[in-house]
Amino acid sequence: MDLRYQLEPYLFFDAGGGSLKRTLSGERTEKTLLSTGGGFRVHLFNAVYFNIDWAKTVGNAITAGSGPSTVHFSFQA
């Protein structure tokens, strides 16, 4: 298989939000998160894929337990 068909680059923008029905002291009722990033999908064989994604938060809304950017790896067969 030709390399240009094995390596697929991509960009993305992600948005999500949620709200709490009942809040505790110090909690916000609503929160919106935004991120942007990119990655590569590698086609190893006919039905085997390996993905690497990098995402960076947009704005100052960093969630607990994460930093300003994140790298994810995934494998699918």
C-alpha cells in the first residue's frame, strides 16, 4: 500500500457543555469547554488503525486533572 494512503493527517475543533441541576457551594451551574488540535491516522493493514491526537484547550477553562494540552493514542483492529 502506498504511504499516502497509509498516513492520514487531520485537524479538528471540539466543543461541549453541560449544566448541573443542583449545585454545591463553589460550583458553577453551567460550563462550556472548547479545544482544537490535530493528529494522524496510520493504516497498518486492511483493518488495523493507529491514531495519535493532540488537543489544546481554547480559553482559560482547564478542567481538573488535565493540562493546557493533551495527547491521546488509540489502536483499532
